[in-house]
Amino acid sequence: MPLSAFTNVFAGNPLDRQSARRADPDWVEAQLAHPDARAVFLWNGKPLVTGEPGARTIAWGPSDLGRELGKSAERLLFLGLGGLGPVFAVDLEDAADPAEGPLKGRGEFEDLRTAAPGMPLPETGILATARSLFEWRRRHRFCSNCGQPSEVVDGGWKRICPACRTQHFPRTDPCVIMLPTFGDRCLLGRQASWPAGRFSALAGFVEPGESIEEACAREVIEESGLEVVSVRHHSSQPWPFPSNLMIGLLAEVSNDQAAPQDSELEAVIWVSRSEARRLLEGTLDGHLPPGDIAIARQLLAAWAYESA
Ligand SMILES: [Zn+2]
């Protein structure tokens, strides 16, 4: 049963992560040797996928091939137990495309943002988990306490420094993403770097010492000059580029005098519910909605279609 009314792309990973048992290297090794064990391959952050564009699925391979190509525990990640058996991910960083070498004929490597639309939701969750863990590994090979190379443990979910014994855990960086609302209108913003006409929700990182609600209020006043008076949670979304957790909020503000100053936004617009519905349907002249897999699109849809 879903935990919330809405599951975003990159959420919904169905695997049982076995957090306690993966700390035992012998148990992880036994999972890798299991006849039904399988692996998903990532090459420089891109997953190996198969099927037509817009209907991609994971191109699974046997765990033996994963072990052979991964070469060491450093590049292998135990993702969890699925209905069909143990599931691993393999991190490949060779210069040459493995889909033209040892993985030829199995699929192609594609940017996860491109592959995700149309992919089964549980598979997007599995790939988001693997990508975030491998991006963390790539950026945290050395102990941040003493500078020595660290070693992977717990099936890829932790690193330990052999010199000072500091434990290092994967990062998840929380971001608030919110739709300010006033009466029957909501505020959208656009950054200069976005495709022409695109408008989306406001967003920013939660800073140390801030609650989610406080981060939302600060970001809204920084980007639009508006005061938030109440915050409602909609849903959240892992965003593995590299390791964000997007926390989707609806934020009621005290007036409609938006005035972006010194903000990263080049423009803001107020839209009614009917205009928001047209924006989502692609019929609001000259305007583009948030991208298909973005939580911003789901926030806007939730507000545009909810009964007033
Ligand atoms: Zn250390």
C-alpha cells in the first residue's frame, strides 16, 4: 500500500534493503553467488537500459557478469532483495563504452533524466538509489577527517577510514520546492538559464539549523519578496543528480505583491487554476510547464486540479 497519495518518479524503490544483514560481508557474498542474483550496470552515472525511447526498462544482467566487470567490492553495490532474488548495481568508469564491449547486445547507456519518463516507476527508484550511491562513492573516496583513502563496507552503503576509523555515510541533501499560493492564484518563477517560456515552482536547499517550513519561508521571501503564512506538504522525491531529496510544498502567502530582487529568478507570474491547467496541457501561449519527471509539475497539477 502506498505511503502517500502520490509517488514521484525516482521514489518507490521496491527492494528490501536488508540494512542489518548487509553489514555482514559473508552474507552479501552469498547473495552475489545466488543463482537468481542480477545486476544493473551504470557507466559514468548512466544506466544500461533497453526498449524503445519513452518506454525504457532496466537491462538486467547476471550477477556473475557484474562481479567480473566490477572487479572489486568498491564498484559493487548490494541494492536489496527483490521478488526475483538479490539485486546488485555495478559502477563502470572505463573510457570506452561497455555497451560496445563486454555488454554489447544487452542495451545502451542513457542519461537517467532522459530514460526515466515512461519507465516503470519501481525501476526509476532502483536506478535513483544506485546512481546516488555511486555519485557519493565517486566524491568520497578519501576520509574527510584525516585524508586517507577510505574503504567500502556494508555492501556499498558505508565507508570506513582504516587510519582513524571514522565512518562515512551516503549524503542526502534536502531541498524545499514550493508553490506559493494566494487566493485562487499561484506564483511561478523562471530562471534565465531555462528553455524559453518555462515556468516552475520556487526551490532551494535547506540550510543547517532550519526546519523544512523555515527553509520554505526563507526561500520564498528571498526569491519573491512574499511572506509565507502556512505550509502544506504534498510529496517528496529523491533526485539523484547527485543526491537531493526534493520536499514538495504548497505555501500560502500573505499578499500578491511579488517583487523578485537580487534573486536567481528573472521573472515571476501569477496564474489562476484554469491557467495552470492550460499550462500543464501545453495550451497557455508562450509558456512551458515544468518537465515531465519534476515534482514541480506534480505540485502544480495537485493545486490546479484540487477543488477550491
Ligand atoms: Zn580518517
